[in-house]
Amino acid sequence: MPDSLVQFEGVTRRFGDLVAVDNASLDIRAGEVLAILGENGAGKSTLMKMLYGLYPASAGEILIHDAPDKINGPADAMRAGIGMVFQHFSLLPALSVRDNLLLSWPRTPFWKSRRNTDTADVLATLAELAPHIDPDCPVGSLSVGEQQLVELCKVLNIDARLVILDEPTSVLTPDEAERLHGFIKQLAGRGVAVALITHKLADVEACADRIVVMRRGRVVDIAERGARSITETVALMMGQSVERKLQRPPVLEKIVPRLVLENLSARRPEMALQNVSLSIAAGEIVGVAGVAGNGQALLAEVVAGVEPLTGGDVLLDGVSIARHNPYDAVATPLGYIPEQPRDNGVVGTMTLARNLALRELAQGNRPPVTGRDLLFRFNVNPPDPMKTAGTLSGGNIQKLVSARELGGQRQAVLACYPTMGLDLAAIEMVYAAMFAQAAAGAAVLWISEDLDDLLAGCHRIAVMREGQLVALLDNSSTLTREVVGAHMIGLTETEAAA
């Protein structure tokens, strides 16, 4: 049996009356990939954040190489060879990829330029993991998936003996996720331990050696991969058996265009939309697929009125809702779940009740008293209306935003990666709410990189590449991942089949 790098012995972490981790005991071994599964709020990230020095343990002990740890913060953890990649990145958008990597590199000289040959080593991991990323481009110009890869490179550059990955594939394309899985196995082969916090059973199947299941702060199971069936694992995570099903609602018999994108054009330094046109009927769900960084984020922000158009229009029931110049103040009538809800969907210093009432507050209306019913309906944990949003985990913020945007009937819904980082039960809940909106007559525009979900839930799938809409596919029984993927990367269907 490989040596244990880290041992948790009866570790507990309390936040006031909330017990986030409850008497947890487990070990992490050199050269293994340990998957840590559990629904939102199960304590997975909190447990690893204690190891990384962000939180002290309220009780119990963490041993590193059989000795009590002396980690009082992330700097101590990094010196001990422990690195962590968070769901929410610690990158500086205005700086280049190279400079972001140099900021956390142990051997950065006091002065550097692009001609410094002694900084070339900082790019070695980037070249191996993400060779398509230009090291001299600003991090802010990268897609979320590409930023995830840069964040991972930062951690790998510290020569870590233990790498903690918190939901690393939640924003990656299938190709990027597959490359990451291979890289994780390479790390384990070099003797590095990898703690993989994930909700995706595909991540577990791809590279895990052992599986730890947490529920309500407790470690409820530790087993070798393959020792439990998928049904058993899900039952351990949820406390009950959950069968995941997606069934798109039928399109309303009368086809009435409701959300219409007319020749949309917009521009950022790194991306431009070019004449994107799409009509979504009442009751219809249209998915948007594409490799990360091909204009999906800009499209969402243009439709939502966050970014101004340089051409074209967005019509809802025939009325323009677009932002046509930077000085327009647009309060979108769309139900809008943004790509990064923590940054763009909540006010962290405000209570959950106030966040649920943001639409009413913006319109000068009297908000509901607390919104407690929505918190319970969408399983926001804890369901305390007076809690501030900034104290919630990423998954619970996702559910909070979903509760606000899907909790009341909308004319149209724009959902960008609406189940990112959610557990299986929460995914079912959000999809059920989104599909209920369509069944009641809303036009739904759903941006995702999960082709299986789009194929299961959409009536049509639009494919974006390089800022353009390159295909609009009817989702019949003959439509496959391969066909959609071919359009995403610019192959003909014949080339893809070959």
C-alpha cells in the first residue's frame, strides 16, 4: 500500500452553529487519485480548505507524513508541497498568462522580461497541458475553461506533492477534460497525490483510484473504484437512490416566435459576434454548443443586455430588449442565469432574501417578505433568508440564482451552464424548473458544453464557432454527439464519421 501523505483524524469544522465537517477521518496516499464525492454542502471543499490552511480545524487532527501539520495558511501549504485549484480562480485578468504564472512561481527573479531565458521553465507545464494558449495574451481574454487550465498550471509549477482539484472539469470542453484526465494520471504515475473534488461520475471513471463519499459533513464511505455500482454511489451521496432523467417538453402546437436574435454583432478585443440570427418559439428550448471561447459568453451577455451591440437587435415578443450603446441601462426581462453566478448573479454582502428580490428592488417594487419558500424549493443550504450570499458555497449560489430566475414564470430564459458544479439531485431540480418554464410558454436559450444534456433536453441545437452560428440542427433521433462535434470543430459530417 502506498505511503499516506496526509491523514485526517476525527476532523471537525464549525461555522457558528453550522457543522460543515463532522468527525471526518480518511487518508490521502502518494501516487493515487482520490475522488471526493458528495452533494452541495456535503463538506468536501471545506475539508480540503482545512488542509490548504484556509480554515483551522475546530476539532481533530491533520497529520502530514505522520506528524501534526503546521500549516497556518496557503503559503505554508505551498511550502509543504500542497497546491489547490479552486472553482473560483485567483488570476489577474489584466496581466498576461506568463505574468500570472510568474507571480506564483517559486523561482521568479526580481526582474524579468520576455527575453529572460531563466523564466522559460514557468511555461513548461502550460505547453504540456494547454499548448493552444498564448502565454503573452491577457488572462481576461481567455474563456473560463482556458482560465481553469492556467490556474492548474500555477499549482503544478510549485512542484506539489499533493494537488487538490475542486470541480476541475466543470467548465472544460470534452477534449480539455480528456486531456486533463490524462494529465492527472501522469501526475499520479510520478508519485503525486491528487485529491479530486467532483460531482461528475465521468471524472471518477476516467482517473480515480479510490472514492470517498461525504454527506452532511460526514465521510460515509471509502472504497476502491469499481467496488460500488453507480446506483450505490449515488445513493450514498444523496441518502436515497436518484435516477437522472431528462425529458424535454413538447413544443406548443402554435409556433409563435418569442425570442428573436436579428443579425447580432458585437466586439471584444478577443472575440467578435458576426451576424448571429436565431428565432426561438414560445415553449421551445434551443441549446447552444461550441468549443469554449467561440463567442458563447459574449452572445449571452449581448442577449442579456450586459454588453452593447454594434449591430442587430434582440426582440422579445416584438419589443427590443438590447443594449445598443454603453450608456444604456437595461433591466432584462429574461430569466438570466449567468456563466459565473458568484461574480455576476449575486451581491455577496446582501442577504439571501435581498438577492432573491433584486428584480423587484431594481423596479422600485416592494419585495416578498423573505423568499423562504424559494430557498426550500431550490434546496439552498442553509435556507436562512438572513444569511449573506457571500457565505454560501458555489453550488448553493448557483441554486440561489436559479431560484430567483426560474422561481417565477418568465417570457424567456437565458441559462448559461445552469448546473455547473451542482450535484445530481440539484441538476434534476434546475432542469425541471427550466423545462417547466418552456412548458408554460417561455422561449429558452440554453448554453452548455454538455452535449449529452443538450441532446436529451433541447428541441434544436445551434453550434457556434469563431463568433458565428455555423449550424442549427433539429434534435431528431438521428442527431448524435459526433454530428454536433463535427460542426463544433469545423469538420464535415463525412470527415467526422471517417
